[in-house]
Amino acid sequence: MEVVKIMKTLEQKHPGEAEYLQAVQEVLESIEEVYNQHPEYEKAKIIERMVEPERIFTFRVTWIDDKGEVQTNLGYRVQFNSAIGPYKGGLRFHKAVTPSMLKFLGFEQTFKNALTTLPMGGGKGGSDFDPVGKSDAEIMRFCQAFMLELRHNIGPDQDIPAGDVGVGGREIGYMNGMYQKLTRQYHTGVLTGKGLTWGGSFFRPEATGYGALYFTEHLLKKAGKDIKGKKIALSGFGNVAWGAAKKATELGGKVVAISGPDGVCEIPEGITPEMIDYMLEMRSSNRNKVEDMATKFPGKAKFIAGKKAWSIPVDIALPCAFQNELSEDDAKELKANGCWCCCEVSNMGCQPGAIHFFQKNGILFAPGKAVNAGGVATSGLEMTQNAAHLNWAPAEVDAKLHWIMESIHEQCVKFGTQKDGSVDYVKGANIAGFMKVAQAMLEQGVI
Ligand code: GLU
């Protein structure tokens, strides 16, 4: 395989799909060496097949807003790869959603899911619907309209969507209700991220953030460090940032900065449990202004408009918001302020320049597909509970999540250890995920 050649063909085939091409390039560059030691993969054209989604559905979603006006959005589901199990991955509701964004997310999801040790293929979906400022009734009508179409292509053994940016427990509830109404199928495992009384799993809302911190603990341990007393900056205002802030604090870390689209809140004494609860409240009411945090907690949180969390001096950076949210300049600023570790919790949260900078400058870095896999892994645990028609106790789910994150860390170490003994977590995660999917594709023939 020659990465340059493959990328050139892909760029011609999919012009302008920047995020998708970026995600593919990152994976191909890190697996090139290993891939070329496997002529059987080359012969079966595994890469050429793996970089294309198996299928994509695009549909119109029409709904009526509170003013009585008709609104039209686009809905998508990308069924990327089913070699190791049914398609699994979230739904993103955000005004910037495009097919390119969902293709990059579906591609990443395929490897991430492979890393979880569970039999799940990769998928992703969503809409350019913007939930910010929408009423609860509008959210419900949109979710119902979205499900009118999506229901044709999902099912517990086929494709199991879940939440992502803009989609949490409330949206999953509205979609699940509509799915059952339309299909008269009452299997609890059609969507994951459900409420606890109707098939959900303990810890699913917290799982991405909790898993990220369990992974971070292992990474720090391997490097001879620990999280206690360390200053942490994080970005984002969804479930993920909330879970990360909660677990980081529980483990003895000090979250001193959180940022949103409007700026950053500096919290010199560290985030408090009340502030963590408030993060969740803000997410449920579709507000995403971090400034509200400073207004609510005067004297404890200071708002700085237009600045990112990466401008505050910390030990550890945890991007938890959106792809490409941390640039090379941000990485330089972090280092200049003493940061020595960045665990990417968002999907592709760091720009390629930032990753290269971290790696060149000895800053510990781990990619989203390893760090944030606890979310989808717990979705996998939810599917198992649904299939068995039972509910595991919180301690059982937490122990399994712990074990899965440890095993993802081990896979990264196995495939990413360099000659000098350091671990390249990007290489490790990409190679481990790739090998599993490639082998499964090879063994199942040309389909
Ligand atoms: N959206 C999450 C992710 O990026 C979770 C997906 C799921 O639970 O299926 O992995």
C-alpha cells in the first residue's frame, strides 16, 4: 500500500470531504508499515474496501416548529463496516453535520468499536438540525420525524444507534417511543443510552467520561505518574465533559478550566460537585454558554470571553467537545504553560499539527478512538443486558468498563511500543483496531 496513492484516489472520488479524508489519512499513515507486512491483505484489497462505507442513507426530515412554521432538515445514517458485528454508533444533531463529518465519525467508530473487545461494527448518523435554543416540544417533534425514516434501517441485530453531540437520554427517549409506536416492535435493544426504567444501563450517561479517565489513569501509571492534585482543563458542555469532570474530581484531579463556544471559565480552586451538576442542567436545557457558569457561581468561576480552555496553565488537557477543536497553536500554548499530557476525549479533537507537536515534544498523547471508547463499550454492555432481558448492578457495569479500558490500554501498548520503550498511542490504537477488522474482512471473503 502506498498512502499517497490511495489518498490521491480518495480525494478525487470524494472532493471537499475534509474531515473524512483527514481521518482516513491519519489511520493509513500509522498502519502502513504493518499492512505492508501482510501481502494477503493487499491481495484482498482490504484497505480499498475498508475506507468506503458499506452504505449511506440520506433522508428528508420535515417538522413543525413552535411558531407553526414548517422546517426541513437532512437526516443520515452511515453504515460503515459490519465485519465484526452489527453497525453501532451514535447520532449527532448539530448544525454543521454533513456526510463528510458522519463518514469520518463512522470510519473512526469502526476501529474504536473493534478496540472495545465487543462484537460491534461501525456506524454513525445524525442531522443538520440545530438543538440550541429549541424547546422541548420542538426536540420531540424533530426526533419523531427523524425516526419516521430511520426506523427502516435499524434493529437490534442490524444497526443500533445511540447518542452523540446534541443527542442524549431525552432524544433517545423520544426516538425510542416513536420507533415502538411505528413498528410495534418492543425489543429494548434498538437504541442504546436509554433511561434506566426502560432498558438502559447503569453508567451509560457517564461512561464516555468515566472510561476516558480510567484510560488516562492507566496511561499515567505506565508513565510513572498519577492524577492526584493535577490541574486539568477540559472543553465541552455535553454528557462527555460532565462525566469526565465528575470522574477526574473523584480520582483526585483538579478541574480548573472548562470551555464552551463563547469562552472559558477559570475555576482556580477546582470544579465543585454543584458546578458539575450545573453542567448537566445546562446541557438538558440546550444552552451552551459557559458564561452562565460564571454568573451562577460568582467568585468561584471567572469567565474569559473568546478564549479556549487551552490558554489556562494545567498539567493535563482533555478535549471533550468537537473534532479539530485543539490546533497546533493551542498545543504550543499548552506546552508553554507547563502541560505534559493530552488525552483526546472528543472524536478527532486534535488537529494533525497538534498531534505531531505533542509527539515531537514528549507530551503524552492518546487518541479519541482509544480514550473515548468507554461510551460505546457501555452501549455494548447495554445491548448484552437487553438481549438477556436483565439489568446488571452498577458495580458490575463499572467493573466491566474498567476492564475494557484497561484492555484497550494494553492493546495500545502492545501495538504502539517504540524502540526507545515509549508508547505511540496513535499507532497502537490504529494498528490494534485495524488488525481486528482486517482479519474479520479477510476471513469472510469478498463481499
Ligand atoms: N457517540 C459515541 C461515540 O462516539 C457513542 C456511540 C454509541 O454508544 O453507540 O462513540
